[in-house]
Amino acid sequence: MIEFLDLRRINAAHEPAIRAAADRVLASGWYVLGAENEAFEAEFAAYCEAPHCVAVANGLDALHLVLRAWGVGPGDEVIVPSHTFIATWLAATQAGATLVPVEPDARTGNLDPARLEAAITPRTKAIVPVHLYGQPADMTPIMAVAERHGLKVLEDAAQAHGARHRGRRTGSLGHAAAFSFYPGKNLGALGDGGAIVTADAALAAKLRELRNYGSAVKYRHDLQGVNSRLDELQAAVLRAKLPHLDTENAHRRGFAARLTAALQGLPIGLPAVQAGNEPVWHLYVIRTPARDALQAALKARGVASLVHYPTACHRQRAYAGTAWPALPAAEAWAREVLSLPIGPHLALDDAERIAAAVRGALQDIGQPARTLAAA
Ligand SMILES: *Cc1c(COP(=O)(O)O)cnc(C)c1O
């Protein structure tokens, strides 16, 4: 079986450094908001080529706290992609804001900048583009539209640590960016974790208060904050893994290139990389209307796969109470996407094994590769 993800194996590659990090924290006697957190924040900001990093408890909090810090609340509209993980939506509704979903670009699945301007109203406060599957959203036109309308842009970079758009890292493209260190992300902790990266010093200072009971000085509370902190153990683990992130991302890129080469000519949609983007391939997502049959046939051939995501956000029961506009593109992506295995747990030549299984599985379900005559 080619596993979709193998966190035991991924973390085993860092075991001595992770054990040393855990020993250091245990011996320090200081477990929340200490030296490891501060060092990780500096190191992750430098990695993102951005001035400030504020670590928090998870990616959803990172998104939500930025919106709160910007004063986004009831009566305000937040533009989100219609095709994303639900956390992007939850961050805005947790702040009390009204969601305005925008459909994806047909090739990349990321928020389509061409549809952005039509979604802006006098109530719009912020845009939250998602760097979905590890590929940066088309940030250049998104920032141009935002600047024209005086809007804030929050990158949802939970799947895109280290990716670049026109040479610049995610985290340095919008007014702020939210990252997740959930174990399965490209940079994953041994539990939950998250961070905000920004060039805005005042925003960073406010977030430091918000994450810690609204307090900058012990027992003085200027804001009604939350408890959302990255504990020292997770910060130390992330510090052990961060120096290897570029190597692991390069492995993903090489793996994706081999998959793309080996999957040519099959009746499936392959992931498209936009010119100027350097994705980090959190997921390798193909498209086919025969998704469910292909997934079952792949499993029978020993290749695991997952669906990101099977239900569009507006079709979730959590959002059933709202009269959404028609969002056919989001629904088509939800119906047709299939994520193939990719990651540091796989050897490069597993790419050809996966592609061979896809080719065979398509035959199994009666959708063989196009013959030359038919092509
Ligand atoms: C994982 C993820 C989040 C949420 O991160 P958590 O740390 O799990 O809260 C937000 N947005 C996207 C796109 C994600 O993939």
C-alpha cells in the first residue's frame, strides 16, 4: 500500500532533534510563552521573509484573531473563496462577519481575481485568499483590487509554508497571513499550532495581547482577548523541523514533477501551476467526474487517496441557514477532486508507481488513456 500520509515516518526523520527539543523544554521549567516561542517566532518570520510572527494555538485562531484585530465584526462583509477548507469561513463567521464567497479560477482552484471586484460592497472589510493545496493565490491582482478599495487582505497560508508568488514568500504577500502547524501540514507540530506573519508592527502587538487574555502587562487587560498560545513544547518541535522545511518542500516539488510527467495523456485534469508561482505541493489534486470510482479502483491497486474537500462550505449543514448564491464551480471541485499521495514519506520513484496505478485504475473503471487515434 502506498500511504497517503505517514506522520510517524515523517517525524522519525527528525527524531534526535525533536527529542533534544523536548528535553530542553522539560528541563527549562517554563512551558507557555517563553524562550522557545520567541525564538520560533523570529525564525519563522525570517523564513517567510517578513518582519513579525505571532504564534498562536492553531490556524483557525490565527485567521480569526487577525480579523478581530482589524475590527471586523457584525455588519461587515469578508470575501472568502467558495472552494476552501471550512476554517477560512469559520474564521469570518466567528468574528460575526457576513461571508461573501467568490468562485475559483477553473485551472488552479484558487480565488479568481477576475470575480473579485463584483463581490465588493460598501460593507466589505477584508479579503481572505487561500493558497490552496500549496499554490499561492493570484496575489498581484488581488492586492491591486484591495488597494483600490481600501480593503485588508489576510492570506490563508495554512497549506503553503514556503511557497512563492513572483519570488516572494507566502506570509509576505498580503497585509497579514495565517499559518497552521497541524501535524499533517508541510510544517507540522506534534499537536496543534498556528501563527500570524505580518509586516504591520501595530497589528503584531495587538495580536500578542489578544492571544494572551487581552493582556500586554501581567494582570492588566486592555482587550477582551482569548487564550490562544503556542506552547513551548510545540514551538521547540517546530524549531527542530523548520531548518528542513525547504528540503522537504523541494522533495514535494520533485515528486509532483514526476507525477505530472507520468500522468500525461490520461483522461483526468492535472494540477495547473500559474506562471510566477512556486507551489509547495501540500496536496497533489487531480480532477475527474469519475472521482469516486477512481478512488475505489486506486485503493484496490494499493494506492490510498483522499478528497479535499468532498462538500462545498455553503453545502455544509453548519451554513444551511443562509441563502447562498449559486456556486457551481465550488460544487464541481467538491465532486471531482482527488488527492494523490505526496510528501516526504514517499520515495521519488513512488511517483511512477502511483501514476501506473492511476493508469490501471482508469482502465478498471472503463476510462482508459486516449489512444493516439482518438486524441
Ligand atoms: C488546516 C487549515 C486551516 C486551519 O488550521 P488549524 O490549525 O487546523 O486550525 C485553515 N485553512 C486551511 C486552508 C487549512 O488547510
